[in-house]
Amino acid sequence: MNAIALVAGGHALVLALLAAGCQPGPELEPSRIAEPQRRLDSVLGWRVEQDTLIVQAHSNGCTTKDSFDIDIFMAPQSWTAEVELVRREPDRCEAILPQGVTLEWTRAELGVPQSADIRLANPIGR
């Protein structure tokens, strides 16, 4: 196949692939082609004490545990649960809280087994 066939458009490419014995794959739904990459909010800090994930989250006065969706990723045979906190909507309150707020989730709330380490994927920063 030459560069002119590629530049001519997708039809030339499909015809060239069919002529070479290749069959096109199934059409993907638009929502599956490219999902937008989520940007994780930074946190002021985090730690795990006993069976609790403790997060120091940025807040303007209205941030609670309900402000976040929680995604947990754990690869098969992995001993680490990677937790992502995704803010549902910005905290539009106007309080000045330089230390943020302390939020806590137990292993039971997160659904993380006792044998797994917990790691927060959100970046740390101001």
C-alpha cells in the first residue's frame, strides 16, 4: 500500500485491507472509542491507620465523603488496592480552610480485603 492510498481516505484503506485478506473489525460504539481521561484532584495528604484510609482533602467548607466517587483497582493476585477519589462537583463554598478537611473510609466501606495494602492514587499538592 502506498501513502497516496492512506491520504485518499478511509475507503481506500479499507479496500486495500480487504484486498489483502483482512476483514474490518466490528464497529465500536462512540462512547467506547475514547472515554475522557479523568483528572484526579490533589489531596493535602493521606495515611492508613489500622483499617481506615484517612485523607486530608482540599475544601472550601462543603466537602464531605459524599463529595467523592470512589474507584478501587486491584489487579489479580495483587496485594495492593489502589483507591481513586473522584470529586463529583467542585466545592463552591467560600470558607478558608488551609488544612482542608479530614475524611475517613474503613476497609469495609471501601470493600478492600484485610490482606491488601491500600494506596491512594490522587496526587498530593496544594
